[in-house]
Amino acid sequence: MIATVEAALARANSNPSHNTYVWRDAAWTLAEANRCAGLGGLLAGMPVSVKDCFDLTGTPTTLGLRDNREAAPADSWLVQQLRAAGAVITGKTHMHPLAYGLTGENPDFGDCLQPGDAGALTGGSSSGAAASVMEGSAVAAIGTDTGGSIRVPAALCGLAGYRASIGRGNWRGGAHLAESFDTFGWLFRDLADGPRLGSFFGPAVTAERPGRFAVVHDEYLEDCEPAVVESLRQCKAELESLGMTGQSVDVGWWSEAREIFAPIQAAEACRHHRGGYPSLDASIRQRLAWGASLTETEVAEWRRRHSAFRNRMDLLLAEHSLLLLPAAPVTRLAAGADHTAIRPRLLRYTTPVSLSGMPAVTIPYWPAGGMQLAAAREDDARLLAVAAALGRHQRDRRHS
């Protein structure tokens, strides 16, 4: 175990921006490895990075902001559970400020660049989480997903990603962005690891593989890069090779998803993060100010529409069991470019699942993007089992 952890630590912050981690202490991590030796547990000896929105005793929880330097007095629930499961925490990772963005750009700690590609952003907000798995300083990385913060970096970085059903886990000692949508999750390399990692947040209940799945209609893909569309078709064919039947569905009614999601997110975010943070960039300050300006009556109406949208998604998944769509319409975010226009395009693909509170797995098709496979709430175990079977199928095909 110690050799594995030492090798992981030697790779830390080896992305071109050298900012995978905003806090790490090799001596502390090695002491953790010695503590875990021989204890066993679900994650025994596994090097795991933690997104810097969860408290770790004696370290600052920055939320991606240098303003936050106060040391946490106790471990968050998440960190407690990781340590109890035998994980060896390698450090706290870079994130988009307040977890309120999808690019991984950060004016305080620098933009997070992909290991091996100095011209590409990791995506966010779980930016350092993705970089830690890519560079090999962590086998798996804790992230969070509100509006796509696991799914987008997983797709852009060629990784597997899992966002748990909303309500799984405990947020004690963790910083919310918008509690109506915030979920825990993982970034990792091998889809076969998904069932084990997923059981950390909930029961690994076995269930029969579903017989059918829905795939978004071609008309919805109008703003996707051609490579992403081709990956979707490939993923559909691979799922069908597992014995399931795919059916195209018209999701034109998703056009209101971002319109519903954005004001609720802003209203909740401003309640958690009102005032302070002088280093925040203008775009986040504007969203927080907008959230503060919304009246209770306006927010109540958005919540009513949210409930109706969620009910309709429930009916879709009750009929088809699984839902397949791209995790992002693009394959790459260029470092240093103006990404103002990309946010609504990304949210178009992620907010339908976010509004539903459903679990989702990102299936990598590197370098041609990543696909998003979603299931009904609390159907996490079956979803992860299907994704693992798909991963094994892909591996067998490559080796045949």
C-alpha cells in the first residue's frame, strides 16, 4: 500500500498548471496510509482526492477562493466515511469558485489544465478531481454535481463519472451550492469500478438488467459536434449488444429545463454565499445578485414548474428504465478562450437530469466526448451495473 501511495503522491500537481491540488501534505497522507494498513474496508488503501468543498480537520475549505483560509475544526461526514472505509486521502482539489461553473477556470488558483494537454481545460466544477485521476495522483476522486460538475469534466477528460441520486450521503461539513440539485459522486477511470464506488453512497442492490432504454432524438443534437453524435450512436449500439432495446424519444419539452434550473440555483446559491468573496469573477457575482433579487413568489413558481418537470422525467424513466444522451455537446474547452457562450450549451444537456435528481454515469469515448446514462432516482446500483457491463464489453472488443 505504501508504495502505491508514494507513487500517487509523486504524480501530484503534474498537470501543466501545477494546480490539481489546493492543499496537500505528503507526510500527512503517508501517515494515513500507515494508519489504514491492514484495516481493510470498502476502499482499503485506495488513493482518493477530495474536492475542496468538504472539511478536513486542520485545513482550509477554500471553495476555490483564497479568501477562505480558516482551518476546519472537524472532518466532514464525507471525509469521516472515506477514512473509515480505508481510503488514503491525497489532498483537496482545485474547483471552479463556489462550484458555480463548468469550465474549471479560477482567478485565484489558476485555470485547471488537463494533464498532457496544456491547451485544454479540465472542465468543472470538479476540475482538480478530474486532473487528479488523469495524472494518476488518485485512483478515484470525490466530486460534486449540481448542474453537471462531474459529468462535464468526465466527458472532457475521457473519464468515467458517477453522480449519485439526490439525497444520498450526508452534507455535514460540506458546502452546498444549491441543495435542490447538489449531489455527491466520483470521477474514475474504469467503469468496472463503478459498482464498488457507488456503494459508498448507498446500497449495492442487485437487480435484473433492464430490457429497454431511451435515447434522445436526433433533433435534440443540433448543437453537438459531429464526434459527439457519432459517440452517441456507438454507445447506443453497444448497449443494444448487451441485450437491451433502444428507442428514440422526443424531448423537445426539455427546452424549459435550464430556464427552471437557473433561478432556483441562483436563489439558493445567494442564500449560502451572500456577501464577501471580493475576488469572485463578475459572472458569478451577477448570478448571486440575480438570485438575491428574486422574490419568494417568483421562486415558488419556479419550484412548481420544477416539480412538474421532475414528474414528467419520472414517467419517462418508468417507461424506459434508462436514458442515454451526451454529457456535453463539445469534446474540448480551449484554455484562454472566451467560454461565456458555452455555459448554456453545456447546461442544455445536464440540467434535465439535475432537475430530476436522478443518478447518472458518464461513459467515456475519448477523445470524442462522453455519454450520459441516467436512471430513475435510487436505481443507482442497476445503473452502475449496466455501465460496468458496458465497460467490460468495450474492453473485450479492444482486446479481441
